[in-house]
Amino acid sequence: MKRIIIAIDGPAASGKSTTAKRVAAALGYLHIDTGAMYRAMALKVLRAKIEPRDKKKVAALADSTTVRLVNRNGQVHVVLDGMEVSDEIRLPEVTNMVSPVSTVPEVRTLMVKEQRAMGTDGGIVLEGRDIGTIVFPNADLKIFMRADARERAVRRKKELEGKGVAVSLDVLEQEILDRDRIDSERSVSPLRKADDAVEVDTTHLSIEQQVEFIVARANAIIGNGSV
Ligand code: DC
């Protein structure tokens, strides 16, 4: 059976990760969270105490960096220069500096090369900002997820509360809007919907509805049923 490439793009906290993970599980595909790779680079910048907006220094650091996503028994681990960093990359300090770090062209070149290598055989769901536009412009199925900023802040708050972290809703909404702005306005591969992507507004959708919608589309392409 044909094993396709599915690209899921969208702004921060639009529900991409949970949805992409479940779509991949439903199809028996590999799930690649490309944001995790940019987060790993941001963690390295943080540890090196480099100013994230100093593009030259960040680029030089990227030159001597390897970021790999390693699949162990169906769990994807983020490995930075040979060391597991899956938990640290979710720290709020990393979240707050990942957008400027990911505007650096050398950082993007490094990540895109790795992402393309992982996707060559298909059977993969990649989520990020530039998958349908830059990484795999010929992806078989492209989804662009949106949701209101307030709703995204509510979701992020719940997720953080689950980890015992209390943050105000207004602060979270502002952080999300700031990341949207940097991700959409950067000159290299900005966040934008590919012309042939299917737009899914998740503001009023449940995770189950989003997953069902995407899996049905995928199955129609694979030849496994109809939309
Ligand atoms: O999906 P996320 O919120 O974990 O992504 C973290 C950051 O990484 C995001 O603010 C922008 C950057 N990113 C990117 O530039 N390109 C991607 N394909 C994925 C993420």
C-alpha cells in the first residue's frame, strides 16, 4: 500500500502535536515534531548563554550542532549532540527564545536537511511551520491548522497546569501572539498556508474530530476508503 507524506502546519498551540501524533498512530506512520528540533537548537543557545537575536553567533553554533529525532519503541526522543533533551526543550525559557533562533537561515538549513532525510520513504506525518511550503512542497496531503489565539492560550494553560505550572491566561495569549508574529514575519520560510493545503480551524473542534477529518482525507489518497 502507498505510504504517503502528510504535512501539518500551523501557528503555536493550534493543536498540531496531539493531532499529528494521533493521525500517525491511526495510520501506523512515524510522527515527526519539527518544532522539537528548533527547540533543541534553542536549548543549545540558552546553555551557551548566547543572545538568541545574535544571528552570527547562533549560526556559528548551528555549524557544530547535530539534532536527531530517534524512534525507540514508537517513542520519539530528541537528541542534541548525542544527549537526550526531550524534557528540557519544553522549559518556558526555551519556548520564549525558540522563535528568534529559528529565524536564522543556517539553523533552518540544518533542520530541513535532517527532516527531508527522515521523510524520503513516506509513511510519515510531519508537523511544523514550513513543511507544506519548504520541506516537502510535494507532500501528498497538506493541512493548515488554525485556532483563535485566546482558545490556544486556554489549551496551553491546561497543558501547563497538568505539569503543575501556573501561568496567567493573558500572559500566555501575548506570548502566543508574539511567536505568531515572529514566525510569520521572518524572511526565511515564514509560517504560511501552502496554496494547496486544506485549512482546518480547530477553535470549535475536538481532537477526535480533527483526527477523523485528516485520517479520512489520507485514506482517500491512499485508496483506503472515501472522504
Ligand atoms: O511547534 P512548536 O511550538 O514546538 O515550535 C517551536 C518553534 O519552532 C516555533 O515558534 C517556530 C519554530 N519552528 C519553525 O520555525 N519551523 C518548523 N517547521 C517548526 C517550528
